[in-house]
Amino acid sequence: MTVHLICGVDEAGRGPLAGPVAAAAVVLDPARPIIGLKDSKKLTGRQREQLAGEIQARALAWSVAWADVEEIARLNILHATMLAMKRAVESLSPAASEAWVDGNRCPGLVIPCRAIVKGDALEPAISAASILAKTWRDREMAQLASRYPRYGFDIHAGYPTPAHLEALKTWGPCPAHRVNFGPVKKAIEQAARLNP
């Protein structure tokens, strides 16, 4: 008898000016429920880390994938996000029979896919995916912060905070920045004007 496995899918990091965009896919185990799943943005960092450990221990399957800054530059952020989601779903073992994706569009998958607006607040499997994507990306940004300490990636995760914009203006972009995002383009143009 084949079991119909539904995976929840969500991303983290579409809006930042730096770092990869991450996506996760999770197949929850109905026999091992996880208490406290919700949209990752409604949880503290400590709660997310604790839940991420529980998800990895109790889910039937989980996967995290990403698209890097070169892929974001080449494809644009929307298509890079879809690519990361596709990679996450395709890496699941056992494979899912259907995907429920947070948002209003689905990546190109070989299995049926359903887009659910605000799915990270409505469907526990999507909430779980949102938590894994966010915790993975936060760790990745902390590693980038140790490589490029001038920018504070561990504090703002690459989002365009005033401190990040100021660092970008002062130091110009680093290899972790997304060259096709407005403020980064502006910093590149400014550096070219100052150093022709």
C-alpha cells in the first residue's frame, strides 16, 4: 500500500541584500506531533532552534536547500526561490506525493503542488518548513559575518537595515551581496564613480 505523503514547503531570505535564499520541505509524522509549530517570524530565535531540532528528530522526512548569490543574480530572486524550493522537495527521502507551498505560486515539480497564501500560519508542515529554512539561513548568515565582519550579517541577516545600508555605503559590497538588488547596485555605481 502506498502512503500519500504531503510535504510543507517554505523559504527564508527573499528580501535581504546578501546571502543565499533558503527553502525547506518537511513531511510531518502524524504519530509524532510537534507542539508549538507556527510561522517562524512569530517565534524567538531560541524557540526556532528548539523546534528545528524537534522537526529534524520527529519528521518522516525533511530537507533544506538553497540558491546562492550567483544564481540569484542570474535567475532573479523569484526564480532562484523557486529553484531552492524544487531542490528541497526533490531531496526528500522518502519522496513526497504532494507539496503544499507557502505563498501564491508553486515551483515546477513532478508531483502535484498547491500554493497556500499564509500557509506558514495555517498548515503545520509549512510552519515546520518555515522554521527549518529560517534557522538554516540564520546560521549561514552568522558564518558569512565571520568572513565579512564589517557588515553585521549575524545581526540583520542581510536585510536592508540602516546599519547595513551604512556599511554598504562605507565599504561597498562584498562577495556575499546580491549584485542585482537596488541598494547593492547603487553602492557598486558609487564605488565606480569614486574609483574610475
